[in-house]
Amino acid sequence: MELKNIPIETISKCNAVGDIVPLRIRLEDETHRLVTADIVQVIYAAEKNFAGLKTFDYGCKVVIDQREQLLELRYYVVSHKWIIRKVLY
């Protein structure tokens, strides 16, 4: 497990009861190339309190460059920001 804290753009949906589900992410890689990844499966979702800030953590299986990876995404409710928190492999 490797901590990252990479800011990302996220496309997500909200269902009728207000649950947020991430669908696709976009990030800038080390070569400053924009990479888009589809989220194939959300493995877990957990509401947390990180340093007094309400967050939602999502364990996701994504496809990046035709390779599956496990990532943990974090959504900060107050600031509406998404990050890749860690790579789970």
C-alpha cells in the first residue's frame, strides 16, 4: 500500500437517497499527460472523519492504460475535492 494524495477530477453520480458513486477519474501523470480511467467496480465505501473533516473513502477497481489497479479515492465533503489517497495494488 502506497500513500499518494494525488488531486483528481471525478465524474460521479448520486442516487435517490444521496449516496455518491464515482464513475470515472482523470489525473495528470508524471509526464504531465492527462489520463482517464473508468471505475469498473466500487469495492467499498466508508464515511469517515479525517482531522475533523467529513470524508467518504472508496475502494475502487479502475482500468488505467488497459491495466486493472486498486485505488482508494477520498472525497472531502466541505471542499468538494477528490484525491487518490493510496494505491492498493
